[in-house]
Amino acid sequence: MTTKSALFVNVGYREDFLNLINHFDSISLAEMDKVKLLNRTDIKFVFHKEKLNSILSEAATDYRVLEIDGVRFSNYDTQYFDTENFKFYLDHQNGRADHYKVRMRSYVDSNLHYFEIKHKINKNRTVKSRIRIPYQERIIQGKAAELLKNKTGLLPEMLKSALRINCKRTTLVNKELSERITIDYDIKYYINKQWHQYPEIIIIEIKQERMRKSEFVQIMRECHLQPVSLSKYCFGIANFIPGIKKNNFKTQILYVNKICNNRAV
């Protein structure tokens, strides 16, 4: 792989990663409104953090980084909801093409909170519905309850808080404003009153209105990385809920453990 800029030679992860993204052109939150992509296709990659800098060094020419108040990453706090018997999780585990995720997400640094429903309508296409809420809580009520019923047919009392995920996210946008890249790192799970941390893992998701040629996908291929079907929510439930059915997630669990243990991916 040929590095496009000498700025990024011999950089390491974390402090150098944050320094590296400072060399990207920036994009404002207002400009990002043109590329919300609430109805989209997506491709996901999961790999060890040590690969991140070389990937980003290749992307600097063609992508801009979201900057808010001079900061180029955001802290996310996401609470997922499911039924008592984990219907949303099991729909995904059992291979149902049409399935949902229900969550409250807080953008910690900007004190913004949303109730969101992600509806996977086929293998690659996701439709996201969301409304602003005043704060994150452990029950679904008001306009959030209305949205839940309208989109899923379920009542809020049928759901419970199932899992919480914290992470940091850096967002890139291509210069044509047709593609958004989210980079999640410092991922932490909170379940059964315990935190579980995955500092080695990077999850990159490439989002487009429709599947088209992507410079970022090409970069990932040059780094010998292949797309991975990994839901952060389903990974957490499969990993931390004793006795739950997880046949279709065993490969993903082994894959993540391999990354954490020997940096092979």
C-alpha cells in the first residue's frame, strides 16, 4: 500500500491517531446535514487498532473529518432495549432479514439525546427513525412510545433496558458528500452491573445511500481487510447473557477474541 502523505509516517495509535486526524480537512455539523443517510446501505469492518493509522493515512486526500467546537471525536452513550426474551436479538440471531434495534443514544459532549429505531429491511439496507428526547432514561414514554408503536407495533411496557455501550466516534465524509464513515473505538459494554472493555477493537462502518464505488472500501481491501457482519448490540448479548442462543454469533465472538489476543486481524 502506498502512503499518500509523508505527514503520517511512523505514527502510533491513540495520541498519534488524534494528531493524524488533525491533518484532515474538516466538515461542520451543518454541512453534515446533507449526508444524514437515514435510509442507507452499509458495510462494516472490524480489526485491531494498530492498523488504524495506516488506513487513515490513505484516506486523508479524499475524506473530511467532522469537527464540533474544535474537537474531532465524540463520546457516545447508547442504551439498547429489548423484550424480556430478547426478541430483537433472537430475530437477528435466527437470520430474520427484517429485524429491529431500539435504543436511546446520547451525544455526551453536545448534550443531545435521541430515541432511535433501526430497521434492517434486507441484508444490506437499514432505515433509521429517530426523535429528539430531553434526556436518556430507562423507560420509553411520550413521543418515543408513539414512534415505537408506529414502527414496530410494540408497546413500551413490553421492552426493558438490555445493554449499554459507550464508545468514542470519529466521523469522515467523502468530498462528494455521498458517503459517511464512522470509526468507533474505546468500546465499553455495561451489562449485569459490570463494565467490559475492548480497547483493542476498531469498528468502521461505511454508509451510502446506495451501493457504489467507494475509495474507502478500496483502502480496506489494500489493507487485506474483509467486511464483517458484526452488530455491537448482538455481540454484547451473545457474549454476556448466559445460556442465550448464539450459534450464528460464535464466529464473530471468536473473530473478536482473535483480534484481542494476538492482533492477527
